[in-house]
Amino acid sequence: MPLDKMKRVVFPKEWSLQVYLEQSKREVEARLSQLPLLSSRHTPAGEAMRYALATPGKRFRALMVIATADIFEKGSDAVVMGAALAVESIHLASLILDDLPCMDDASLRRGQPTLHTRVGEADAILAAMALVAEAHHQLRGDLAQRRSEMKKLNRMSQVLTHAYSLDGLSGGQSDDLQDRPDLDLAALELIHAKKTGTLFTASVELACIWCGARAREQEQLVSYAKNLGLAFQIKDDLLDREDSKQTGKDSAKDTHKTTFVSLLGAKACHELYSELMEAALAQLKPLGDGARHIRELTHAIWHRLN
Ligand code: IPE
Ligand code: IPE
Ligand code: MG
Ligand code: MG
Ligand code: MG
């Protein structure tokens, strides 16, 4: 069945927020398992994509789209799920490329062998490229049915494209690969904002555009996502020092790099991490009870162990 035609579950108010997150994640994963929706899905690159999609990610970016839309009681819209799948697909493509020998040369991802070590570099790269195409396909959905929404969909498409552009993830990843021992905190913050932050800000913006959020609400949510995105990469850098059994990734990959941890030390990073997460939560306050879903997600992100 086309994803467009599948109805999302509308969550009863009395369901606990934890169940909400679990159910939403299950639903995202059910839909990811159907991708790509193309007849050529059984080519080697298609199989590679399916292997990668099935690995157990936390799906935080998809959940952020849904939880933001639920502030406006639109988390069950088909377009919202399309946007959630889109950001998750871009994210997964970025991980596949990030793990390649020419980038971080990683052997473990999500507790499993990295994609290129399983299928070879060629099909890993092609799977990543096809995931980017799939992201746009998911975002735009069945255009014949969505003609009246073209203005919003075009703006959403721009936001998604910007997220992985040179001003976003691709540029940030490129900067990150430069061997620059002179990096200071401000320069590092900019790299983090581009390589990790833009996909989180895009997640909230996509939902805001679709839901018709007011300018002030969108500003608060973007500011929330900026704090959270920076915090997320600082925590990721801290996790690089933990056991790979816990994180599901190779450990000590960043020892040669300038990171927040190498500049500030682990203790100060833990403190900064908490401050940024508090700052992110503070941005949600004016949104009141409607923000309960995204607040719950924020706590899940804050206390993640991998
Ligand atoms: C890892 O992201 C890459 C970074 C941007 C730090 P996640 O920690 O969200 O990875 P998955 O999707 O859960 O594997
Ligand atoms: C890369 O950061 C973030 C991406 C945009 C993929 P890392 O290289 O630190 O991510 P991990 O630790 O491999 O997940
Ligand atoms: Mg990297
Ligand atoms: Mg990496
Ligand atoms: Mg890392």
C-alpha cells in the first residue's frame, strides 16, 4: 500500500508520553522497512539500502518532526510522516558516508558491521545517494493528491535541501575532515551546527511549515533545536570515549581530532551538555502543554546512553 494511503494512529490523550514515543518509533520503523518504494529495490544498492534502514537507529530526528507537529495536533498527518522519513533517510545517508574509509573508516555502526564492510564501498555510496533521492520522494508524497499544498511542500523541500547542503551537513562534514589543530570553540561550534545541528533544525522547521506555526513559535523551536543539536554532538564526542559495546560504534575515533572534549575536558563538557539541554527545554516553556511530546523526546535524547 502506498505510504500516503496508510492512516496514522491518532494517540489518545491518556496514553503515557513514553508509550507515545515507543509507538511513534515503531511506526517510523515499520515505514522505513518498506523503503524504497521503487521497483528496482532488489538491485545490490537497493539491498544495501534496506540493510542500512533495518539497523537499529534511535530515530530521534524522525521523532522530532512528529513531536513538533504534535504541538499543533498534526502529528498524525501523512505529510508529517513523509517529512519524518525524509530526515531519517538523509541522516542515514550521512552515516553511511561518514563511515567510509575516506572519512572516519569505521567498522561498527548501530552494533553491526558498517555498510561498506558488508556490501563494498560502491554499493554503500550508491545506497547513500539513493537514500537522498528517497528522502525527497517521501517528503513530496503523492503530488497529484497534494496539489493544493504545493506552496508548503516547496518550502519544505527547500528546508530539506538546505539541511544537507554545503551550508549544512555536507559543508560541516567537509570542515570536520580538515586537520586543523588551531580550531577554537567558536569555530568548532560552527562545524557542529552545520554537520549535526542543521538536520535537527530542519526537523522542527519542516513540521512548523506544515502546521502553519506562528513566526514566534517557529523561532522558539528553531532556537530549541540549535541548542539541542550542539548538545547532541558534544554528547556524541563524549560517547566516543565509552565502550563500543555500549555505543554500538567504534570507540576512540576522535582521539586525533579537536573536539569540545579535547578543548574543555570531559567534566566541563558534561556541564555544558546539561546547560544546553536546559536551554533547549526553556525554549519549549512558552509552548505550554502542547509541547509535552517534544519535552518527553528531549528527556529521552538528554539521557541517551548510545
Ligand atoms: C549519530 O547520530 C551521528 C551524529 C550526528 C552525532 P545518532 O546518535 O542519532 O545515530 P543513530 O541514528 O541513532 O544511529
Ligand atoms: C558525524 O559525526 C555526524 C554526521 C553528520 C554523520 P561523527 O563522525 O562523530 O558521528 P559518529 O560518531 O560516527 O556517529
Ligand atoms: Mg565523522
Ligand atoms: Mg563518524
Ligand atoms: Mg562521533
